[in-house]
Amino acid sequence: MTESSFGRNEVLRLSGHFISTRLVLASSSAARRSLLEASGLPFEVHTADVDENVLKQAGQAAGDSPATVAIRLASAKALAVSEMLADPHAMTIGADQMLSCDGTWFDKPVSSAQAREQLGQLRNRTHHLYSAVVLCQGSTILWHHVSTPALTMRAFSDAFLDTYFALDGGACLSCVGAYRLEGPGIHLFDRIEGEQSAILGLPLLPLLRALRDHGILAG
């Protein structure tokens, strides 16, 4: 998939010195795209097929941490897009997210029944999101980072879950953990610790700092 996207801040977009190279987001996530757009960065969206399940299963079998697997997934996506573009100067952003609760990994549910089961397991407990982001140029990963927000769900009732799924309309099936904080999923929580952008899947402040450090953004 190929798209172009330009942030809404025209002052930043029109500044010739604001960004010095082609910037590519290797993700189809609407939330990640919205975060970059809101920052005013000019960027393109390209995606490539990466078998996430194989990487996750291999990582779990090897005893790797969720953070390590999240970086591996983000790197695989960035490298695949970078190879597809064949532009040695382009800077590709890869991102991915893992969810772990007391050592159990959770993924995007494939059905409402599975979503309900996952939320039942997360109810009244604290889980962590491992939100990884990488910068790739050519065949090299130049930088990586993982933010780890902590989220505590409240002891909601089964009746509330019925209401939640009615309000959500199935959108939660595209989200790890079966919730969207930018939607009715916010009602599932008692406490949230961590940067909002990291919770949505793209740790934006560390990414912007890395782009400045690598001379891609003006300081």
C-alpha cells in the first residue's frame, strides 16, 4: 500500500529546513498515522506483508521478552518497506506493540467471543503495553526504542461488557487487548500510566528526539 500524508501544520510543512529527507511510515495503523499528521511531519505510508505470528511464536519459544519481540516486529516491517522502496536515503519508521499481563501475551482478538474472554482475563489487573518504534535507512536499523505504559482495568461487571461491545461496534477487534482508549474502551480502566502516543502504538516524543539527533528534523 502506498499513500502520501502531510501534517496539518502548514508552517512546519512549508519550512524547507524542517525536515531534510524522505520520511516513510511502515504501518497501516490509523492511530499512528494520525499522531504523525498532528505533529506536522510530511510523510508517506507504505506497508509490506510481515508474518507477525511466526515472529511472535519464535520469540515466545526462545523465551524472549515482549519488548524484544516488539522491536523485532517493528524492525521487520521497517526493513521490508525499506527494501521495497529501494531508496537508500529514505528514513523508514517501523512500529509495533505487544501486550503482556503477568507473563501472558495477548493479541488482537479474532472474534467478539475471544475479545470478551481477553477482557475477562485483564479485568481488575494491571497489564503493560510494549510499544516499539525503530528508524531504518536502507538495510540498517539506526535506532530503536520501547515505551512501556501500565494500564489497570477496573472490576467492571459482565453487564457492562454487554454495553461496551454494543457501543464499540466491533472496532476493538483490530486492537491488541480488545479495547480502544480513544473510544468507549476508556470506560474499562481505573488507572493509566504512560505517554498517550505510546499507548496508541507510536512513542512520539522519543521518535521526534531521534529524528532530531539524526539530523532529519531541525533542532
